[in-house]
Amino acid sequence: MKKILLTTICFVLVTCIFSQQHTSYAVSSGGTYSIGGGHSNSSTIGESMVTTLISASNVVTQGFQQSFPGCTDSTACNYDSAANTDDGSCIYAATGYDCAGNCLVGSNILLVLTDTYGDGWNANSLTINGV
């Protein structure tokens, strides 16, 4: 009886130990790696790894591409190179200025006008350099 019990336990352990075998492969250069039986790993550097298992009647794809919302326009002041989904938050510099507010053409001049008498200038105008 002890022999039968011991044999049964050993058989169950051996069956459980060898019922699943996993082999690791490193794919670091991007591209596709395939092994026999229709298993493949496809990757693009900088993107999430997507695993596809293909058999005669089934295709299973596993992967996760997380959305990173932000400004995806490289000409905008708040461009985010990590963003992969444009959320409409792009901010642009005013014409003639850079994103830091620096004048790109000519000089930045601050003109302060004061209405000394409080009469609203009475429809007067100010002309600078013919403009």
C-alpha cells in the first residue's frame, strides 16, 4: 500500500512539475521574433511590447498602450514629447514673440499713456513711426 501511495504521489508531482514549461527570449532591437508553433513577439522601440499567439484557428493579441494626453504639436510652447494623444491644450506664442515672451523682430518698447485730465483723450490719437 505504501508503495502504491508513494508511486502515486511521485507521479502527481512529476506531472505537475513538467506540465508547463516556459522559455524566455529577449527582444531588444525592435522587430518581430517568432518561434515554432505560431508564437510571435512584435515590438517597436519606444512602444509597448505586443505579443501575438497564432494557431490554425485562433489569434490572440496581448498588449497595452497607455494613453498619454498632452500637446503633440512640436511648434507649440507646451509641446510634450511623451504625449501620444492630443488633448487640445497646445499654447502658441503671439506673432513676433517666442514662447518666453521675447520680441523676435525689432525691440520691445513699453509705452505708458496717462489721461491727466480724466476726459478720455477726447478722441485724440497717437502715431508712432507713421503707424
